[in-house]
Amino acid sequence: MFMAVLSGLIVSVDAFFIGLSLGVQKSCKFLYLAVINAFLFGLCFLGFIVAGQVYEIIPFDPDLLVGFAFIALGIWTILHYFISRRTNETDMSLKTIILVGLVMSVEAMLITMGITFIFLPYSTFIIPIVVAFAHFAYSSLSFYLARTKYVRRIPTILSHVISGLALIIYGMMALFVEIA
């Protein structure tokens, strides 16, 4: 069980960079982040329940599904930044914040499903709780750090690229690393 909790904490680190990228946006309020994380909490439990039901039905290794989904989310995160930058968006619109929130929530649900798949039949409700609270803690901390004068000097591109790369790396781990 300790490894499942540790996995939930480690793979939620990308939420730090998502919170950082939202925190540097003047139009984003902490309330938006709280609503995103409340939705995320529900999706984590949904992911846990679905993973238990779907595990036996999937005719192939579920790690493939989880791995490719994370790689796609990571690529989307990086490409979205460059596309929005190319269209000269200087600040995120509410629509973009909602889209980032949806991606973050689906990503947390996939993390929960991935950890549940890996540790079945010993998976418990602790997994979605840890993933959801880790996302909230990491994103809240970085959101507030982004409002300080020191973090504002960090280029926005850095947070988007690191967040995307974290998702891609987790996807690669799901594809190629077996946890004994």
C-alpha cells in the first residue's frame, strides 16, 4: 500500500507546474483552481471505480492505454502553449482555464486508473484520495508561489514544457517500466 501512496504523490507532481502556469495568469483566481480540484476529486473516484470494472474486460495490457493517454496529454499541453502563444494570447481566457482544468482532471483520473491497474487486487480508496489531495496541494502551492515576485521571473514556457514533459515521462514509464 505504501508504494501506491508514493506513486500517487510522485505522479501528481505535474500539478505543481499546472498550478504555476495558472498562477502567472492575471485572469485566473484561486477559486477557479479550487473548483477544478473539486471536479478532479470526483473524477479520481470515478477513475478508481472504472479501473476496477474495466481491468478484466480489456483484452490487452491496460498500461498501454494509460501510457499512450499520458503521452498524448503531455504533447497536447506543450502544443497548446505554442499555439496560444502564436495567436498572441497574452493571458488565458476563462475558456482556456476551463480546458486546462478538464485536462488536469482527466489526467488525474488516468493517474488514479493507472495506479489502480498496477496495484490490483490490493488497490484501495486511498489511491484516489492521495492523487486528488496531492494535485490540490501541489497546484495550490505553486499557484501562490507564482504570485510572488521571484517566480514571476520564470518564463511561462518553462512551466508548460515541464508539465507536458512530466506527463510524457509518466506515460513512458507506464509503457516500459514494470513495478514488481
